Amino acid sequence: MLCILYVNAVGFLLGNIGVLVERLLPTTMARRWIWCVILLASIALPGYYRYHHAFAVGGTSDAAMVVLDAGLASQISALDIAIGHVWTIATGLLALWALVNAGWVSHMVRVSRTRLRGSVPSAIGGVPVVITDSLGPATVGVWRSRVILPRWVLALPDSQRQYIVRHEDEHRRSHDATLLFLASLVVILIPWNAALWWQLRRFSLAVEMDCDRRVVSTLGDPHAYGSLLLAVGHASNRGPRLQPALLGGTGMLERRLTVLLAPAPLRLVQRLLLPVAASVLLVLVLMTPHPVLANHTHAHARTTSSSAMPR
């Protein structure tokens, strides 16, 4: 239990470092790589400190050792077993949900390609696309990403359709679907790590904001692009959400529009204080010890307990 609290604490500290660093970056710089580093560090640091920066939790007197071995140690062991069972069940359910969702998307794409073949274009602006009844706009596929568009996109003016296709093609060329899949896989394997869930959401937002920046820098007119995001959001509010996609995750649209259309410049005080705050959080992460029950403590407890038993 203490290890779970430690891993979450380190994850939230690292996540806040990511938020501060992201705030310091110019609007023209990519942000998704910050969260790739933060996610990797949140996994690697606890494992490193498990062996190099640990302290023992337990009493120091012989009497305390006896109590630890006879009572507390058994309770801790039972709790660890229960947590392990819950962990396994949660991972299995999340993995099953991911497989079912992937299978459903694959089925929808396959059915749409078969039913609409010949009646809809297979490429728009030189970009291969798969037209569906309602699924998308999004980019799907880990090994070979494909751009999927709902059929109503074909009725949009050429300028708006160009923005949508460009956005999804940027996701495809940047392999964003693969990056999000790998990040989601980590969360599935460690579902109790709330910090990783939060970091995954920040990572998804960074992926979409980076894509918005590339689209606007290529096609121009951020206001027209922002208006399109609102229009597509209204048209797709009842459809299934996929990522990476033009709309991204739920609740991300307002943040993306703010950064795109009305970015708040950093004041001088913020430029000075944000690096200091990030450095302080990093020091806290590096100095936080990993709470473990040292092996020699357990051994001494068992020895003391055995010697205290009547013969």
C-alpha cells in the first residue's frame, strides 16, 4: 500500500513538472515529447529507487519486531494479496474493453468499406481515406494507420474538408495512434496508478495541440480552423469518440481553442518562477525515499519471534 502511494505521489509530482515545462515552451514547439518523457520517468524512477533509495519501515526494538512478525506482517501480506487480485481483475477488464473496442472499430471500418465501395472516394487531396457512416474523423491502426471520415464530411466545402483531412493525415504521418496505444498499454498494465491516467490525458491533449499547430502553420487562418472545430464538435457530439482525432478527448476542445486563438503570453515573473517551481518539484522527486519493508527487518523479526516463543 505504501508503495502504491509512493508511485502515485512521484507520478503527480512529475506530471506537475510536465505542466510547468509545457507552460514555458513557445507556442511553436512540440509538446507531446514532454509527456513521453514524463510517462517513462513515472515508470522508471520508482523501479530505480526500489533498489537504490529505500528505507525500512518497521520498529527497532525486539518487542516491536515480534508484533510486526506475528500481527502486522500477516495483515500486510493479506492486503498485498487482495491488492494483487484486484490489480489482475482491473487489468483484465481494461484489456478486454480495449480488445472489444478495437474489434468493433475494425468491424465498422470493414463493413463501411464493403458497403460504400465505389460510391465514395478512396482518397481526398491525395490522402487515402476510409469513408464510414458515422465513425470519425479519426486515425486508427497501430501498425498501419488509416484516416477514417464520416460520410457527412463529403458535403462540407472544400476548404473545411481540407482542414479535416490534413489534421488526420498529420496524425497518421506522425504515428500518433501508435504513441497513444503504447501510453494506454502502460495504464492498462498499472491501472491503480491514478497519476498515469492524468498524464495520459495530458499527453492526449498535447498530441492534439501539436497537430493543430502543424495544420494551422501549413494551411493558415486559425480562426477558420477554430470555427471548424466547433462545427464538427456539434455534428459529432452523439457519435463515438476515438483518439487521435480531430476532436480529441472529451473536454479538450475548449483548451485547444484557447491555445490556438487566444494564447496567454507569459509574464516576466512567470518566466522566472516557473523554472524554479519545476526544479523544486524535481528535487522532491529525487529525494523521496521508497517505502519498503527491508528483508533484514523481516528476517530479524522472524528470528526474534521464534526466540520469544515458549519451548
